[in-house]
Amino acid sequence: SGLDPAQPYFQGTPTEVRLDKSDADFVDVIHTDSAPTIPNLGFGMSPAIGHLDFYPNGGEQMPGCGKNPLSQIVDLDGIWEGTRDFVACNHLRSYKYYSDSIIYPDGFLGYPCASYDLFQAGNCFPCPEEGCPNMGHYADKFKDKAKVDFLKLYLNTGEARDFPLWRYKVTVTLSGRSKVRGYVNVALYGSGGNTRQYQITKGTLKPDNTYTAYIDAEVNVGEVNKVKFLWNNNWINPTFPKLGAATITVEAGQNR
């Protein structure tokens, strides 16, 4: 397992001196700091080099690493780890994701995709029929399923422990008499736990229109048994507009 196999001079070098898929029966890589070296000192490498290459959050800038230095330095792990984390935060995220992956065998699903932008837009959702590999400790469960030479996998993570997120596609069709401005939030309730509210859309809300969002939830909801729908127009409207959900469809990425 390559945890952000970094260092300058690593990228584009011969396979003898860097990590490569020829080094073992199964090589999986987590890229967390592959931004170009000069602009913001990213030291990772972006090209796929293993059998499975994971690019959490796109592989360049990790959520939670942009916090102000002080909050990092007095982090839970104490001053030394906090200081070190601030200096190399993106780079060090790789081992934190890995250690979290040990206790979440169902977490960190990597979606096969051509780019992070396409993944964010929902083009690579849900997982293909053979499923998605798990980034980190359980990546080797996918060892015999990878059909292509280099598989690029994308996912999002949380800003702090616990890092894994589970991806859902939520589609809401509105009902009502007239259009209003505001936002729509949805929370999922299931056998595995409940999520916070996620914003599905904001702006003009038109009855009979359908709105779709991809949410990365902090829990694996499991079997969905309830959905909470909320809308708000942010201001007092004397006509008291009413808006409802005609249908809400929830699709889980991991099992379609």
C-alpha cells in the first residue's frame, strides 16, 4: 500500500526507483498531496502507478487541511503531532485515512472515474456491478476484480476523524401550487443510523420539478426507513406558500 508515495524527483522517474505495480502482486496507492510542487508545495504524484489508485477529494487538497495553523497545532493529538500536521497536512492524511479504514470495512468506497470533476458531478455513480474497492486496509478484497491496467478511483472524506463518508443520490420531486424561492434539505434515517440535513437545492423551487443532489453522508444509513424533508424560504411571506415532496428517491452508491 503506497501512502502518498511522494518526494520530489519521484514522479516520472524509472520504475526501479519508485513504487510501481510491478513491485508486488497487488499494489494500491492513496494520493493525498499531488498538487504541483511549486505553487503550493504539493509533493505527491498524480499518475496512476498501482493496480488501484485512490484520489480522495481529488488527490490534491484535503478537507480540514485549510484550517488555521493554531487549530491544527492544538489538535487532539497534542502539540508535536499538531505542528507536524500543519506543515504536511495533505501528505499525512494518507496514513490517517488508512488507519481509519481498518475500523470501517465498509467505508472509503472508491468510485472508478476518469476525473474528480466527473465524479463530483455524479457521472460515475453508483458503483459498477462488481462493486467499488475500499480505499486503505481492505483494498485487496478487490484484487481479482480489477479488469483494467490502471484503475483511478475517486471519493470524498470528512474534515476530521472519523473520515469515511458514504455517497447517496437523492432526488426530490416537489409538489405545491406556486413557485417560491428558498432551499430544500433532506435527512436520511435508516437501520445503520441517521444523517444530518443535506441541502438538495436552493434558489427557485418549482412544483413538479425534480431536483437531484449527491451527498456524502457521515454514516452508512443501511436500510433507509425514513426521510425527513424540509424547505424554507428564509423570510416571512404573507401568502404562506406551501410546498411538499411528491416523491423522494434515495440511491445508495455501494449497492445501487
